[in-house]
Amino acid sequence: MGSLFRSETMCLAQLFLQSGTAYECLSALGEKGLVQFRDLNQNVSSFQRKFVGEVKRCEELERILAYLVQEINRADIPLPEGETSPPAPPLKQVLEMQEQLQKLEAELREVTKNKERLRKNLLELTEYTHVLRVSKAFVRRDVQFEPTYEEFPPLENDSLLDYSCMQRLGAKLGFVSGLINQGKAEAFGKTLWRACRGHSIVTHAELEGPLEDPETGEVIKWYVFLISFWGEQIGHKVKKICDCYHCHVYPYPNTAEERREIQEGLNTRIQDLYTVLHKTEDYLRQVLCKAAESVYSRVIQVKKMKAIYHMLNMCSFDVTNKCLIAEVWCPEADLHELRLALEEGSRESGASIPSFMNTIPTKETPPTLIRTNKFTEGFQNIVDAYGVGSYREVNPALFTIVTFPFLFAVMFGDLGHGFVMFLFALLLVLNEDHPRLSQSQEIVRMFFNGRYILLLMGLFSVYTGLIYNDCFSKSVNLFGSGWNVSAMYSSGHSAAEQRKGMLWNDSVVRHNRVLQLDPSVPGVFRGPYPLGIDPIWNLATNRLTFLNSFKMKMSVILGIIHMTFGVILGIFNHLHFRKKFNIYLVSIPELLFMLCIFGYLVFMIVYKWLVYSAETSRGAPSILIEFINMFLFPASDTGGLYPGQEHVQRLLLVITALSVPVLFLGKPLFLLWLHRGRSCFGVSRSGYTLVRKDSEEEVSLLGSQDIEEGNNQMEDGCREVTCEEFNFGEILMTQVIHSIEYCLGCISNTASYLRLWALSLAHAQLSDVLWAMLMRVGLRVDTTYGVLLLLPVIALFAVLTIFILLIMEGLSAFLHAIRLHWVEFQNKFYVGAGTKFVPFSLRLLSSKFSDDMA
């Protein structure tokens, strides 16, 4: 509890590392995660630091390993992740590992390049076979003979020709065949017609199935085309147009014999390529499988090595350049482990002179370290989202473990809904070691990280549901109602009792739709329900009025207790930081202001509950009227709650009026008096208690003198301080703003806790509406079709309950509970202006392997 109540005590340590052992020492420190390094080379560029070459080497190894992981994933080879995190590699093995990885990369690139080349050749040959097969049906003539001019239309019918008859008779007919993308076929034909002026004939047909493009690897639909043209000039145009449309052009055979020979040669080459390609793929897979066995450990080792060199770049060298000096923040409880880690690193490196450390005094504010486990981590994250705690101030997370789920449950109080949430969280807790939950999508991972928060929220909601006696908007009669209906009948009472009260008879029961139970009638109210609200209120027409009064008063009571507890926690901060004057001049006036007004309101609520019974309830005064009259001093004497109420209220108002000027002026005047050389009490300081180092209050207390630990032992004694930077105006303005914010905040924050009543009412009403619109309709259907209709009604009711009442209403109550803690509770004592302790830990790198390499 000590660590969770207040952050760990930190110290600034100086490490002296020999140049030959620095790498091994930092490796040992990183495995234990004990210290946070300070950058001693802030004015030096990242490219001018000592170990920038080693960092570049690590980045080169990371590039090679990323390429290996990419190829392994492309080959669908599973990446085995080790159970344990391998340590950083020794310096002797780094060059050997770099040489092996570079050799493996070169081999993989060569084999992959050969494989791609073989695969491209295979695709081109396959395309050529399809072109020969489809284009064979395009030409309906005997290809063994040369074509004559009669195959073309008569010359006198072709008015577009520029050639003479002799030129036409002396020319030869040419062919171009190939493949073109399906989307470009129509534009390709139009371009050929316009460019060749009709002197070319394009014939095309679609392939049965898609083929892979050898250039891009994309699987698309293709068209086989055959272009017949006449003349060399037109042939050049055709080939240029084919190049522009990225057509795959293949030679067209002139004779059937040539076609047959080409087809046979293609089949033989394709078979050979299949054989060679399969052997290449097998060899490549063997190399990748062997690399996959060690790629996990090597990735982690390279990351650790790079992290170590980054930390070494934050160290400075001594004048001889033989020793590295590092400054680290370390918890005082871990100093022994720090020394053991340095000894271990020196021993592994075989150095004759061991590395050592010593603590150094400092006035800088240390980082904040609060040790957590898997249960407290979620609640600490809620507090840290508001702000990391200042060094050694009270940590609200310890109390948030109880107050946060309780305030959530006050707004979410339902036995059934809380039990469903509890079961869901319990399922996550029981399967918390499952790797898929921690590596799932962001929303599922968010629920998984807050599983213990959900567990307590569900458990507390079950408790408040029992108090409200609310289970899916219905009451549960566990102990029997404390109200007796039969006692209201007049036949069981004497004549005097019948005249005194409004009793029932047969006529009253027949002619009145609403009957009223009178607790003042003997035997009607037999005592309170043992736990929570009596179930008979679920049948009452004034149920909402009764619950509203109860929940509203409960919200005010819980809110004032919560805020008062926050002010009391501020006293622990003042005691720890040796500022007892803040207790007398700040905390006590704040408590008096809070308790004399709002604490008195709570007293009146509880007093009225305890003193007035059913018989005297009609004459009970209104708490609201009495509370207003407390400030108005009415001339007429009201009955009041108790004798002497007017004198007590006036005394409380006097105390409140006196506490306000003390709260506004007490602290500034005391610091001014202290600055002018007067004696003071309870302001001694020691150690790392300077949290707000720039405040005027600290300047006035410490002055220009250095106060070291152990030199000042007085707590209530006197001490003179001198300071030239003391600014009374700034201190006064700060305290006035704080006092105004507190006084107005007491009113607004108390009203803010009424959200407990409002959200509880909204949740109960939504649950009641959902039951009335679905389950009540399904249960009222006749027995013939009732069972068939009830199953989908129950399913729809369950779905709407989960998404509306559990998720949406739960999220709303969760956010309001966070607001009550951040604004109404924590601002009474919590500053949250610290910096989080971030240790140099190499153990975190193994968990990020999958994310970084994906």
C-alpha cells in the first residue's frame, strides 16, 4: 500500500562505466529495467554523438531482418516466437551476425531474382501458346502459299488508297499477333483504323480465363488479336501502336509446319521451366525455413543492441575518454539491484576494473514511479489520464479502486445488468493468458485491459441492484414485504381506529382503481425490508416519486462525503511536504466551509430520517425550506427540525463567514510575514520535497539558501529566510483564485453529484420501457402462438439490453464516474503535474515483435 498511496522515493545516481564494459553493463541494466537515463548530450546533434556508427549498423541489420520477415511471410511460413526474450548479443558476435545476415540477404535476393525471371519466362511462353491456339482460327486460307492481290477488295472500290496498282502488286502481306488488355481492346482497334487509313485488318477474340501479367503480376482478362497489314510503312505504324498500348506481341508463323514446330518447342520449354521453377522454389523455401528458426531471436537482439547504443549516446566521456559517465533516476529500494547489475556486466565483459555508482544530491524534481500490478494498472491509468502525479503526493488510484466502481454502480444499479457485466469480465479474467486477447483489435483489447475495472463495476452494480431491488426493471421478493395489505380492511379494526384512519371496505375496493396503504394504521407496516427497497414499491403508482426523493438525497450525501474525503487527503500532502501552515490556513478553513454548510445539509437529511416516523411525517418540515431559511434569517419563527436550530445555524454561518477571509488572506499574509524575517512553524524541508519548484511559496520558504537533507531538524521551531524574488501580488492573486474556485466549486460540485440520481433514474426508466415494449407483449400472447413468438422476443430483448443498457448506458455511466473523480474529487488535493518514470527496459521489446514486423 505504501507504494500505491504515494510514489516511490527516487534518487539521482551517477554511473561510472569503463569503455570496454559499458555495453554489457547497460545490457544487464536493461534486462532488469531499474533506471531512467538522463541525456547528458542535449546540445549535441544526433549525428555527432559517439556511437552513431553503431546505431547505423543496427539500422542496417534491421533492414535486412525486415526483408527476411517479408519474404518469410510471402512464402506463408509461420514465424516461431520464442517463449523467453533473448539477451543482447555480445560484441564479439555482432560482426559475425552481420556477416551472416548480409550473406543470407545476397543469396535470397539472387535466388528470388532467378525465380522471378523464370516465372516471367513461363508466363510469356504460356501466353504465346494461347496466341497460337486462338489465332489459328482467324485465317481461313491455305497458309502454305503466298497471298495474291485478289484477296483484297478491287482497286476501283478503295478510294482512300494512295498507292499505285504496281506498288500494290509488288508488296507482301504481313501479320502481327499478340495479347492486349480487355479494357484497351476497343480503343486499340479504332486507333489502328485511323492511323492505317483502313489498310489493316484487326481480328480479336477473348481468352477463356484470366492470365497473370508477367510485368505487374496482376491477374486480368486478355484479348488475342491478329493484325493483317500490307506494306512496310504500315507495319511500322502497327508495331508502334502496339508498343503504346503495352501489347504483348509474339511472332506469327507463316506456315503450318512452322506453327507446329513452334508449338512443340514451346511445350518442351514450358515443361523444363516448370521443373526448374519447382526446384528453385523448394530451395528458396528451405533457405527461408532455416532463416525463420532464428529470425525472432535476431530481431529482438538487434532491437536491444540498438536501444543500448541509444542509451550510450546519452552518456558523456570523462577527460581521458576511457570512462563513460551516466546519470540515472533510480528508486531507492532498487539501489542494491543496480549495483548487482553493474557487477554482473563487468563480470561478463571480463574487465579488471569494475563499474560503480554513487548517489548525488539534486534539487531537480524526480520522476514519479508508482508500482502497479495487473489489477491496479487499469485504475492507475484512469488517474494518469488526468495527469501524472507530482512527486510523492497522494495517489488517488488507491481510493479509486473502491470509489470509481461504486459511483458507477450507483448510476448503473441493476442486479441483472450488473451480473451480465460481471460474467463478461470474469470470462476475460479467466482467459487473460490467452495470446489472442492481448493481440486482438483495438476495441477488444480496450475491454481486455480494463477487465478488472469491469469486474468490480459489475460486482458493485449487483450490490446496488440489490439495494434498489431492481433486476431487469423488476423487483425481487427475497425476504417478504414488510407491508400487510389485509390490515387495511376495516373489519379487523375497532370503531375508533376506523374513524381515525382511511381504511378499506368492499365498496372502496370496488370503486377505486388506486388504493393507498397508510403506515400509521396498526399492522400495515411491520418493519423495513432487510436489504434495500421493499418489493411492494414496484407496484406503487408513486414509486417514481419515492425513488426520486431517496436517490436525490443519497446523491447529495455521497457527493459531500466524497469531496470532504478529498480535502482530508490534502492534509496528508501538507504533512508530507512539511507545510503545516497550509493545514491551518487552507485545509481547515476549507473543511469548515464545506461542513458548516453542506455537512449541515447532510445532518438535516439523516436527522429527519431518524427522528420522524410514519405517524409524525405529516408534520415534518421541508429540508429545502429549512436550508434556505438558514441564509435568509426569517423574522417569523418556524417550527424547525429540532430545538435550538436557529442558534446552531447562526453559529455555523458565523464560522463559515470567518473561514472565508482566512482562506483568502491567511496564506499570503503568513508568507509575507515569513519573508520579512519573522519566525515560522512547521515549514522544515528535506530531501526531494521540492515538487513545485517554480512557485512563490517555495521561494519564500527556502529563500536563496540550499537546504540539504539532515541539516534542518526542527518542525515547530523558527528559521529566518531571505529572498529577493518574493512576489506578494502573485501569491495573493493565486490564493484568491484558488479560494474563489473552491467556494463556488463546493456549490457546483455538490449539484454535479446529482448526476448520480439522474443517470440512475434514466437507467431504470429505459430498462422499464424495454421490458414493457418487448417482454410484456411477448408474455401476454395466448398460449397457442405464445411460445413461437416468445423466442424471437427474448432474443431481441437480449440484443437491445446488451447494446443499449449495457454498452451505451454503461459507457455513459463510466464517463460520468470519470468526471466525478477528475473534477469533483481530485481537484481537492491532486495536482497531477509530475513526469512519469520511464525505465530503460529491454523486456518490453519482445512483446512488440509482431506489431513492428507486420
